[in-house]
Amino acid sequence: MTDQSADIFYKTNFIPRAHRIGQTTILLAICLCLTPALYLSFGLGAFPGVSTILTGFLAVLAFVGVIWVVEPISYFPVLGVCGTYMSFLSGNIGNMRMPVVISCQAAVEAETGSRKAEVAAVMGIAVSVIVNLVFVILLVLAGGAMIELMPGPIVAAVKGYTLPALYGAVLVMFLNSATRRNGMTGVLAGLAVFLSPIPSLYASAGAGILAIVAAAALNYRNQDEAPTAQP
């Protein structure tokens, strides 16, 4: 097969088929994810109410809403069509799929955006998903066995401090990647909002959104007030 015929096959056959399979699998995954919630809500009569669902949605939107737009745009040139569908279906894109794809493309010396780079991305992501599933299953089984052997007070302490530990790790990552001024501005703005009567008036989701808006506004103001370097 010549390069011209391969390019025609890639554009007229491979890419349309990849879109069909990718869109079908994504829609199927969405339906499977929603099935337990729909069954609990309408099958067993455990519907929590629109306000509770909206509060949870706003809480998620406040923290990761920007990522819903930024990640697809920034990752697509490296992942390609198939890699994008596979990565967003399997997750862990920034800390697992992207490093694997970049390593595979560098190993075969593939130029970013080429057909060779996309094939390398597909193979790397497929292998990483399999390895990830194997290790996650093993760790879950080992973790469950360890929890059963632990005394009750230790198990209660582990469950009670797991969520604060996760938030603490995210906070440390934010502080390490941000400048000192931006980090302190974000922390102080968040504390000011959550220590005020706002959480009791607008719930935690609304308070989180207001804290992020306040931090962004203060950072923008600090940047405007910062003296510009003279040439």
C-alpha cells in the first residue's frame, strides 16, 4: 500500500469507523454509569431530590468544570482520535495515559499528529489499561484482606481520614504548582468564604464556587497592580 492510498484509507475508512466505535462506547459507558443511580432513584424509590443532585453537580463543577473544556483541547494533538476516545473512557489521562503515549511515540520516533503517532498511542493506551486493571484488582483484593485483619478502631480511623487525606494531597499539589502569592490568595479566599455565613445560606457547593471566584478575582487584581518590568 502506497503512502497516498494509506492516507486515503486513513481519512475515509479508519477515522469514520473510529468515530462510530468511539461514540458508541462512550454512550454505552454513560448509560451503564447512570443505570445504578436511575434504578435506585426510580426503581427503589430513593430519589434524593433535584436540589440535592444540583448541589452535588455544582460541587463537582466548581472544582473540575474547567477541565471538561481544557483537557480535550490540550490532549487531542498527542492522543489522536482513537487515543482520545480510549483515554476519556478509561480515565487517568494526565498522570497515566499521556506519559505512556509520549513514551511510546518517542520510542518509535513518531511525529506528533501523524498516523504512526496515533497507532503508537492506541497500542500504548491499550496496554496501560490492561496493566492498570490488573494492578487495581490486585490492590483492591489485598486492601480488603488487610482491612479485615485490622482492629475495628483502626478501620474506623482509616475510613474517617481517607477523604481529608485526599483533599490534603490535592491542596499540596496546588500549592507546589502555584506561586506563593496565588497559593496564599486561594487559601485565604477559601477560608474567608467558608468561615462566613455563606455555606449555611448557599450550601457547600455555592460556597465553593464563590471561593474560587473570589480567589480568581483577587489574583487578577494582584496581577494588574504588580509593577511591569521596564525594558
